[in-house]
Amino acid sequence: MGNQQGVPAAITKRYHVAPTPVATAGPLGLWTVFSATAKLPHDKDHKKHGGGGGGGGAAAATGDPVSIWILKKAHASKVDASPNAPRPKEQRAQVLAHLAAAAKTLSRLRHPALLRVVELLPDTSNHVAIVTEPVFCSLANALKRYDGPGFAAGSAAAAASSSSSSSSPGGGGGGGGGTSSPTTGGGPPDALREFSLSPFEVCHGMHQVAEALRWSRTPPS
């Protein structure tokens, strides 16, 4: 049922999903992001249940690369650990409602500077999932923040791995295989740990954010 990281079988039935995550995103890294390719295009039965609805992008054709964002509902009750935080059940309901609304809103927006949603997958009893255009990582990951359940080792282990790479054969990445191989212990992939934003990428990213904000505040003609 699903892959080794707990991806629901309903998703692996429609997509070839990588065995390990490539990124985490969202508040506290609650979203776990996997690379995938489409096995089948949308079908009518899937659309009836909300997949690709709400203004989702063009259907992914067989073989198209995508990213699948998965949130385990149980983790949504652990966002706020402060003394005055809502009870776990209430907190979970609030977080899930917020994330679901954000995903639906994003699926209706069309702009080159905004992440393109391919489809909104039907909720399961344990997971929320969406499919987007391919992404390499989140901004938090690019800034060396590896929070979230998707990277079991978390930031501390990734930092420890990086600091010991100079004295460890292969730098903890497994010899010779692609740069996207996962680190020992379930941390971020080697390619992500080694990635850093260039000044040009920072400027381009800020320009994209500014363009998206300007567009979102411009009344439709």
C-alpha cells in the first residue's frame, strides 16, 4: 500500500512516485514533497471526486514529471506547542482547513510566477495531497531549513552530515549515483544539502514575488 514513505496507494496507482522525498514545505515543513511521473491522464471518475477540480491546471499526460505534496493529517495537530494553543483536535481542524483553502485558491490562479497546481487529489482519512508542476525544493530548504516529518533526520542530522563530509568517504551520499540520492538516516538529498542560491537567483526570485503580488492586487479588466 503506497511506497516506503507512506504515500497512499490511491496516489501510487496514478503516479510513479520516488521512494524518498525531495523537499519539505509549508509551516514547520508539514508538506512532504516527492518527485513523480504520471502513469495515466485524468479520468472522469477522478474528476468527480475533486481531482483536477477547482481550476486545476492541464491534466498531466502519461510520463509527465510532477511533484506530489503530501500532508499527514496527524502532524497537523502539532503545529503550536505553546501553553495557550488549541487542543490537538481543534488545532488539526484549523490547520487542515487553512491548508485546504490555500491549495484551492492556488489552483484557481494562473501566473508564471505562481506555482502551477496540476490537480487537487481527494482527501483520505489520513492524508491531504496535491499535484503541482515539478519543484526542486521550497524556499525554506534552499535556506538550509529542513524541518518537517518528511526528512526524518531533520536539520540537526543534515548539518552534522555536512560537517563530517570532509572526513567521511563519499560525504555520506553514497558513491557515484546521482546527486539526488538520500542521505543516510532519512535526511535531505545530497543535491539539496549542496545547493545554495546564487545572487542572480535571489534577485530573480524577489522579482517573481513582486510580479505575483502586483498581479494579485490588479483588478481584472
